[in-house]
Amino acid sequence: MIVHGANPFAIPFPQGLASDLPLNHDSFSMTYGPLWALISSAVVLATSGVPWASWLILKLILAASWIACLLLTGKLTTPWPAWRRCMAIAVVGWLPLGVHSSVAEGHNDVTMIAAALLWMALLGSQLAAGPLMLAMSVLTKYVTAPLALADAIYHRGARMLSVAQYVRRVLPAIVIMAVAGLFLFRSLSGLQQTASMVEWKFLRPVDALLILEHLWGVQIPGASFAFMLLFVGIAAIEIYRLWKDTTSENLARAQLAVLTAVLMGAVGHVFCWFFVWCIVYAALAPRFWLSWFIVGAAVIAPFSVVPRLLARGSGELLGNAVPSLLMYGFAVGMVLLYLRFGWHSEAPLRFSFDRERSPDAVEPRVCVVRAEASVEATDRAA
């Protein structure tokens, strides 16, 4: 549509163009971000609209994003013990959720997260490229927008930049987001289709409680609001923790908590590929119980489609309540295992962008200086 001069955020996708696609819903406008709209249009333009060529290039983009997530996870965890680095990379890349939901099924969430990880890797520099990467992430899919708060809090606490330097650093990102928004949205009506998707409700933690209603007729008033408040409260606590103690590990915890609150509290429906938002930060915060909750849910999430397909048209019990109970029951089990056998006494984990030098890096230099001084004193005595 962009190639032909149409605005996909204002004009619904023509049904005639989707006549040969297996879509089960009405025509809708663009729900992804402006950057992904431009990437898609550039691919179509470069391939002259040839379907197989467009498919191949988009697959390569998603595969490159997935590989970038693995490489950036390895880079960020460079100071970690080898076994922890291996575990983090395995969680990010080799769960069925990662490569299947991203590359095989073609969801662009992995591209959004790859850009967000690149922003995190650039936190230790004064380059404007860091905020630009976060802007690219937001313009791919809006979910990572709240992470801008974590960026501001981290720089405030780390005192890496003055206020003027920080403003200069983020200004290009703000300008690009404003231009992209004005160019494609023209008005907030471009977000109406995305906002309307919040009305979809399935596979939430509260849906696991539907089993009580179906089997015993027990209803828990306000359960949905209570779960939303729970995850928003966890995010608020972690943001406050980051404000009080600005460490890289607390930054990873805050990012995980914020995106989990968006997923479990704001979105209203939990497609299995949405866990890609959180799984990277769960791998980067292994000493946080919420990480184990996310990993547990992410292990089961890709298989939740099986009972949903088997129960198609047969109601909420098999289609929603049972897969939700299995998914979040396993997640709670992972949390209990961590609380029982977790490594709570380990030293705080550091990332590659940390500016402070560890004490271990100083001692060998002191020993060398002392040795050289000793040799020099011996020569003088001789």
C-alpha cells in the first residue's frame, strides 16, 4: 500500500488483496509500527512484488534479528561465568518459542527485541546510536516504548552524562520518532486498530482460574483487575529499585518487569510469540523469580495452540482455561523450584556496558608493578 502511495494506518487493507490468504478476520489497518511498514514496503519494492522473493527476504531479516539476539546476549553477558552465559544464550535462542515463533512463523517481535538489545549494549557509550536503536525498536512494534523510562533512570543514577549531554544524546531519536509518526499516522486515528486489539481476552493468568468456574461454578470477582494490579505493582517496585540502586542487573530486572506488565496487564491476550518480548530479559536477570515464571510459561506457550485447535468451537474450557492452567501452572512450578534451589547468594551480575572496573582487573597490574620495582631495587643494590 505504501508503494502505491496509500497510508496503511488510515486505510484498511483491501479484502481483494487478501482473497488467497488464510485470514479469519475482517479487513484491518496496519497494527505494526511505521518502521516495519517501511521495511515491508521496501522489500516489496525491491522484489517487484514477487511473492516468493518478498517471503525470502523477510525470512532473512527475521533470521538475522534472531541471530543478533543471540550475539548481543553473548556480548552483554561477557563478564558472567561460562555456564551462565551458555544458559542465557540457550534460553534466548533455543526454546521452541524463539526460532519457531520468530523465523518459522514470521512474527516481527524478534526484530523489535534485537533493536532493544542493541540499545542496551550501547548504554555504556555517549553515542546517539543507543537511543536511536530504542526508537527503532518502538517504531517496529510499540511495546518497548516504556523502556525509555528505564534509560532515563539508568543514566540519572549512573551519572554517566550531564543533563545537556543526555538531551543531545536522545534528541535524534525523538526527532526520528516524531517525523515517522507525522509521516505515517497524520493523526492518532492510526492507532485505533492497535488499541482495539486490547479487547481480545485469552491465555492470561486469570484465565487459568476459569477452570474453577467451569467445574464447580466458582467465580472470583475482580480477579482480572487483581492480576493486572499485581504485574503493574511488580513493575513499579522494580522501577523504584532501579531508581534507588542503579545497577545493570536492576536495569535488566526493571525491563523484564515492565514488559511483563505490558504483556500480562495491558495487552489482554497472550499469543505465544509475545513471550519473545520478555524471554531475553528473563535470560539477563536469572536471579529474579519473575524470570523463572516467564521461562516456565514460555516453554509451554507454543504448545498451547494444540488444545485450542482441538477445542475450536467447543467453548472456553478446553480452548482457554485448560491451556492457561497448564502454561501458568508450569510457570509457578518453575518459580517454586528456583525459590527452593536457586542461587540467591551469588554476587551481583554485571554486563559488558558496566563502566566500573572489577577489583580482579586491578590486582595483576599491582603485582607487576611490585615485581618490576623489586627487580629495579635489586639491580641498584648490585
